[in-house]
Amino acid sequence: MPIETFLLALTTFFATIGPADLVLVYAALTQKNSRAERRVMALRGVLIASAILLFFAVFGDAMLKLFGITLPALRIAGGVLLLLISIDMVFARHSGGTGTTPEEENEAKTRVDISVFPVATPLIAGPGAISAVILLTTGTGGLNLAWVSVVVALVLILALCYGAMLLAIPIQRLLGITGLAVVSRVVGVLLAALAVQFLIDGIEASGLVPHLSTVAAEAGSAAH
């Protein structure tokens, strides 16, 4: 298993899925539910989110070809999206990239079963997570060992999400909002660096940099 690909995927999924944010929201929405009800909703939510994310892991490349999207374009777009998410994480701002919006959270409070919405989506299988899955799996070049390492990293983070939801209320009491915010900020800094790397790789693969260099050289020659 390519260890670098695995660690990259593990860090990216941890940041984009956001178990720390998941703990806060899940604890708030299920504080009146019994332990058995919380366990059932957590399991159902993780299974549904897993099906969504694994679908994009398997068919992401085919979808890109169907819509005529190149891998460099996906890397640039994914890098921009991940960078925006990382900025929100560093400054402790909540957006719809990795969690629920205030409107979605208010709607979830009126639901008896929150496993599909908002747990499965958008808390776990949100826009950031879906983009990361497509970006990382298509970058491996097909169903090979690197692709398997990305999927293994995804499954581990999903298992972590399930465990975190089971212990959501004790974890919230132990770490508090400040402790979870510190974890989120540290991971946000790492995600920002990964996002910039995706942008650099996408721009280089697109051939845009050599083209700009040629234009600049021609402009300099014309000036002389």
C-alpha cells in the first residue's frame, strides 16, 4: 500500500468529513435521544454516507469523462474548494462545506430520525468530502493499489466518525468547544497546504504555466 497516498487521503478525509464538527452537531441534535437510538442513527448515517462516497470513488472517473471534465480542471477546482474549507476551519467559521448551515440545523431539530439528513449528508458525505473522494481516486489512475489505499483511508475515517458519534456527548464534555476547535484549526492548516498543492499540480498538469511563460517571453521580445 503506497504509504504517502494513504496518509494524504487520511489527512484530507479527516479534514473534509470533519469528525470534530460532527461530534458537536450530533451531540446537540441527539441529547434527548436514548443511547440505543443514537447508536442506530449513527450506524445508519455512516452506512448511507459510505454508499454515497464509495459510489463516487468507483464511478468518479467515469462521471468526469461523461461531462468532459479533465483531471487538471478537477484538481484546480478541488484545490479551491478545499482551500475555502481549510480557511473556515482555521478561523472556526461554519459553512456548508463540511457541515450543516444554520437553516439545515434548525430543520434537523424537528426531525425524529436524523440519520439521512443531516448525518449522512451533508455532515459526512458533504460537498468537500465528495470532491476529495473524486479528486484522490481519479488521481491514482484506476483500480490499483493506490486506489485501494485511498478507499482504506476513507473507510477508517468513516469508522472514526461512527465511533465519535457513539461517544459524542462524553467527547464534547471532555474536550469542550475550545478543545474541538483547536483540533479543527490544526487540521485546517494541514488541509490548506494540501489544497495549495492540488492547485499547483492542477495548473502544472494543465500546461497553463508554460503557456504563460511563452506569452511573457514573447511580450518581452516585442518590447525590445
